Amino acid sequence: MDPVRNPYAPGAGQRPPELAGRDKQLAAFDVVLERVARGRPERSAVLTGLRGVGKTVLLNQLRSAAISRGWGTGKIEARPEQELRRPLSSALHMAVRAIAPSHRNPEQVDDFLGTLKAFALRSTAEKGMRERWQPGIDVPAVVGRADSGDIEIDLIELLMEAAQLARDTGVGIAIFIDEMQDIGAADISAICGACHELSQDAAPLIVVGAGLPHLPAVLSASKSYSERLFGYHRIDRLDRDAADRALIAPALREDVKFTEEALQALYEKADGYPYFVQAYGKSTWDHAAASPITDQDVAVAAPAAEEELAVGFFGSRYERATPAERDYMRAMADLSGDDGPVATAAVATQLGRKPASLSPARDGLIKKGLIYSAERGSIGFTVPHFGRFLRARPD
């Protein structure tokens, strides 16, 4: 069929034509927005899941929901070894600019922007980089507020002031953080401390984070009360009905249908993972001759989809690993028939090594986002079906 009309969109963070299976999370966030708007205390939120389940897509959709209510929003993507001050300052600046025109006192807005500028410049001043980078805020930095150098003290002071601006305008502020597990220990502790203060004050400012399955453990290691601080939402594969809707609805808008056998075959191939649903759907559309799309079309198209996944989705990650790290992942794959988490001790036994000698490989894979610490003494792949991919590769 005409590839130009192909409605499916496999891509990193790219919104699918039909956002299926996430109604529960969207409805829960609407409740959060409404409660905050009414001045009621509410927790910030965290989305967790493997790569390819649509966390970034959902995070963007939640941001759109906040914007539609007139909230100020900003978004950052955390990176390992990156300090929080600069990206967070830019995100908060964007959020405040959105609500500033509605504030009755422009001088109060400028006063906050001066505080924000002082917060942003604190880290660059420590490193002698003041002349190399400026936060783009056209007011003088305010001395003595949110610039102590202690990130937790400064962040609490900054976000409480931002929340007051939002309260004055009758709306809220939401900061969205993708790849939240990559935030450094001191900065993640500061976020938890700030969210704690905000929730106690019923302040109209929330943080919405998204990250890998071990993000709750990262937060808990930072603050013991973090399990009560956030509303946690596990984002997983789609059930059969949702996966079918993700395929059927876009096709119907192009007057194309699927046979029941084709939908069953596609679900078995994609295993319900949203990224795979889009990848197999796109390839099947391109290979099908006419509507309705059949299971024979799926069979013909599957190798092309799998080849693309092997190069782009799996292979690009595999190539980032060192030889020692690849050995570690192959051992994980051999031990995990269903690609679930495996014991680190079992990996060491599989490789004939002492567990301590494998720490550099394991830590390197965690830093690269290829595996995660599922719980104490076990590790898992961050990418679904990665073990299957490795087992299919020649040694």
C-alpha cells in the first residue's frame, strides 16, 4: 500500500497516531491538576518502565494536559554527570514566562527572575564559567536568595517562590523530567526535599518524572520518605485490546482494515510493546498489497521490521558496549529465557569469574543505560527483548 499514507510512527518519543492503553494515567493526572487548581495538597508523579513502552510520549501528553489548563510548564532530559541547576533553570524560566503575563505585579515577577538567575549562575561561578554562559534572564541577579551553594536549600527556596507566583495567577507550574534516574545523588535528594516542602504547603507546583524501572529505588535511597512523596505509575506493555486499537484506529482513518488473524500475528510479534507495535505496523503496511491486511502480510513484513529493530533499536545499543560489557550481557541473555532480571551471582558463575571482578562491566552498562539494578543482587535489561536479540546473534 501507499507508504506515504502509512500512519504508523516508530520513533524515540514520537507520539503514535493513536495513544492507546494510557487512559488510566491520563485520568489520574487530570485529577492531580484539578486538585492543585483547587488548592488541595497533591503529590508529584513518577512514570517508570522499560525503554520502548512510551514513557516519553506519555510525559509529553501529560505536559500538554497541563498547558491546556493554562499552567506554566518546562521540560528537561537528565544526563549522567550533568548538574541540575542549568537545565532546571531553563525549564523553570520557560514555565514562568508562560504565566507571567497574567500576574498582577510585574515587579514581583522580575524579582523572582532575579532569584532564578542567581540560582542558575551559582554553579557556573564556582567553576569560573560566568562569562561563558548566561541563563538569558534580562534582570540583575538577586544576591542572597537561592544562591547559597547548597542545592537542596537553594532549590526549596526557588521552587517555593515560583509556586507563589503560580498561586497569585490562579494556575500551577509543572516541571517534567525525562530520564530522571540519571540525575546525580545530591540533585535527586534536592528534588525530593523540595517536593516534600511543596506538598506540605499545598503549593501549586509539581514535578513529573519519567525513568527506568529502578527509579523508585534511586529516589528511596535519597530520601526515606520518597515512597510517600510521589504517585508512582508503572508503564508496561499494552494488553491485546489496546494494541489492537493502536493499529486499527489509524488504519481506519485511511480506509484500511485488518483481519483478526493479522491482529493476532502482530500482537505476537510486538508482544504488546508500543514501540514494536508501531515498528511492525509500519512494515506490514508497506508490504501489504491491499486492504484488508492479512496474517500473510504480517509474515512477509516481519523480517524487514526485525532487521530495522536489530540495527536501530538493539544494535545501536549493543555497539556502545565494550567487549567485557558485551560478554556480561551475553551471559545475562543466556540465563534469562524470558528476558527477566537475573541474579548477579549467576552471571558471575556463568562467566567463571568472581562477582567483584565483574563490577566495572556491570557499572559501565548501568551508566550507559543498557541494564538496571532491578533489586538488590539482580539486574535486568532496560530494553525489552534485548536478551532475545543477543541470543540470536552469532558469537
